[in-house]
Amino acid sequence: MKAKKNLSKEKASIIEQSTYQNGYGILTKRATSIGFKVNTLKTTQCNSITKLSNDFIVNLGMQRNDNESQHSILSYLMPNGSMMLSQTNQEDNDDFEKHTLPTSISLKMSLENTLKQRRSKRHFTGDKAPLNYLATILRAAYGITGSTEANHTRSEPINLNLRTTPSAGGIYPIDLYIAALNIDGIKQSIYQYNPTEDKLIKLYTEAHVEKLLNAFATNEEQINLRRSAFICLMIGSPEKSMRKYGNLGLSFTLHEVGSISQNIHLATTALGLGSVDCASYYRDEAHKVLNIDGLYMNLLHTIIIGVS
Ligand SMILES: Cc1cc2nc3c(=O)[nH]c(=O)nc-3n(C[C@H](O)[C@H](O)[C@H](O)COP(=O)(O)O)c2cc1C
């Protein structure tokens, strides 16, 4: 492709440098001779990290005549499979403190305007957000909005919940937690949103919120974490989907994090609050605070929300 005419000298030089960096830099012998490797260099070499991502990419998708996968998928269409799905978020949590959520606020902004106005906001005032704003966002993200019946010939129909966000096979492999910092009516703590009960389940204390904030790799100048209202934590259990779909289940789980995220951003925008995705956290430290193992449960993404 030809470069555009009339570029300033400075722009042309930057383009030249980046072209070199992208295309030829990695071929330079000396670049591979040092231990310090930037990501472009890493991805051209076969080390364990790139091998993982390469294996992941080439194993995505279905293959014809894969009877083992077909059998795994079909098992979910049997009564046992439907029954298992109907139990999602029905775990025994009666020992935990629970908070009933207030009625949602009606989102009046048109979808057209909401889509246009969504923008990442990184600076927050520290003002408290009302609990019904939080409730609205949680329900928009992952709330139950309907149900369907799975009908099997030799058993009663089984009720399956459906939500705002689509999920491959209706598995819903994400758990939505929030770290509440400045919300009217609830204490600083870490809660799980249970869509079946439509309640917040208090899992951890204020001390855990502080530890979680310390696990972020951003500073207050970049994102006002401490002045935000709450942080959405999307915890994925890819195994739930991989049990049915194999490797594809992992990509479905990541895909669904994206869908939940967009619902959160749109609801936040329509409410006049600000939000920003934040992938900048130290995975192992966050997992330790949340007491999750990083394999069966993994903090896949976070969104910071506040009065902006
Ligand atoms: C997966 C993902 C991770 C992100 N992580 C961060 C982050 O760690 N810090 C940050 O300031 N912005 C983060 N962002 C926000 C992007 O920088 C932002 O969406 C982009 O600059 C486009 O701007 P806009 O959202 O205002 O349209 C992330 C966005 C996505 C989708």
C-alpha cells in the first residue's frame, strides 16, 4: 500500500518507525539475542506463552464428525443436563448476609443516544451512587428477564431462566461480584449478585475491598478507583461451558464477559454515571483476595463505575 502524500516529516518518520517495528524489527538478529522481549517478539517465537495462545486460536471452532463433542453437547439436551442448568445460582447461601435490591430506574435515554454517548470515564467525584442505580446496572448486566421450559418425553418440564445477556447453551458461566465503595445504603464490602434471588450476597468485608484496590495496577491519576462508586468484577468459570463445548467453551465465556460489559456500559451511560473497563490488575493478587483458584474461577474482567 502506498503512503499518503502531504504527510508532515514527523508523521512520516513515525510511520516509518512503526512499520519497521511491526514488520522487520523482529527479524533483527540482536533483538532475539537478549532476554527482554516485547510482545511482538514473543509472539513470533515458540515459547510456552505464545504456544498457549496459538493453541487456543487454532483450536477454536467446531469440526465436522467430532462425535465426542457432539455427544457432550447432546447430553445437555437430556433431562439430567436441563436439570443441572436449572440449578444455576441456586447454591446454599443462607449463612451469608443478604441485601434486597430496590426497584430499578426506568432507562429513558434512547438506545441511539446511549450508544452515541457511551465513552470511557476515568475520573469520579467520590459522590455516593444510590442503591437503585446499582440495582439497575446489575439487572441490565445479568438479570433474569424470562424463562423457558425444557420438555423431555419421560420427565416433567424443567424451568430454565433466561437473562439480559445471551449465553451459549444457557449456561451463564460468569459470576458478577461488586466491590462497593461509595453506594448509599450498603457498606463497603464485596458482594455477589445472585440473579435468581435478585439479591446481593455479602461475601467479604471492607478489609477485602482495600486489598482488592491494592491489586490494581493503575494509579489514582489514571483512574480514580477510590472515588468510584463500585467496581464490577466478572468472574468466569470457563469449565462450566467447556464441559459442554470443549475448548470453544473458553471462547464463549470470554465472549459473554464482553456482552455483560457492554450492557453495563450502556445502562451506566443511560443513568448518567461514568464507567471504564479496567484490565489493569494483578491477576494472582486479585484471586487471592477473592479466594478463587484462577482455574475453575478466574477474574476475567473489571469495570469501574462512579459519578463522573
Ligand atoms: C478489554 C478492555 C480493557 C480495558 N482496560 C483498560 C484499562 O486497564 N485502563 C484504562 O484506562 N482503560 C481501559 N480500557 C478502555 C479503553 O482504553 C477505551 O475503551 C478505549 O480507549 C476507547 O475509548 P472509549 O471507551 O471512550 O470509546 C479497556 C477497554 C477494554 C475493552
